[in-house]
Amino acid sequence: MKSEVPLRVLLREGLLDPEGQAIKDAINNLGFAADSLNTARLFTLGLEAPDKGAAGEMALKMCERFLQTRSSTGTGSRSPDEVCGSPVRGEHL
């Protein structure tokens, strides 16, 4: 069964996010009060799996292994599900 799994990747805590800062400043300049804003990247991963639950588990394992090799992204204190979105439910974030 083909499944599409949304993957949301965030910067590690403590890293500068100039894009997020620029967007937050623009929101504040429009008269809205934004205390913080962090950017994320959303990817859609197509997988062949027996069901959506299995696809979600595969995506979580991929996130754990893939993000361990990245210097600017990763799980930090967050779980892979928080970093990678909600693949088990198959919802877009």
C-alpha cells in the first residue's frame, strides 16, 4: 500500500534562525505581538508499506537515523514524532 507521510524538520534548539527572526520582525512590524517564531521544513515522503501505521513507524525510524547525521537539525530534547510531525496519523502539519 502506498502511503504519504509528512515529515516536519526543525532546527536544533539553540541554533540561530535568521529566517524565523525576519518573519517574526515582519509580524511585529504589522502590529501583531509575536514572542517567538521558528522555521521548519515540511517534506512529503512516499512509502510502500502494509498500512499507515507501518508507514509511520518506518518514517520515525528514518528520522531517528537520518537526523543523527545532520549538524544543524536533530531531535534535541524533542521526540522523533515531534520533529517529524505526525506520520502515524498521516496528517499534514
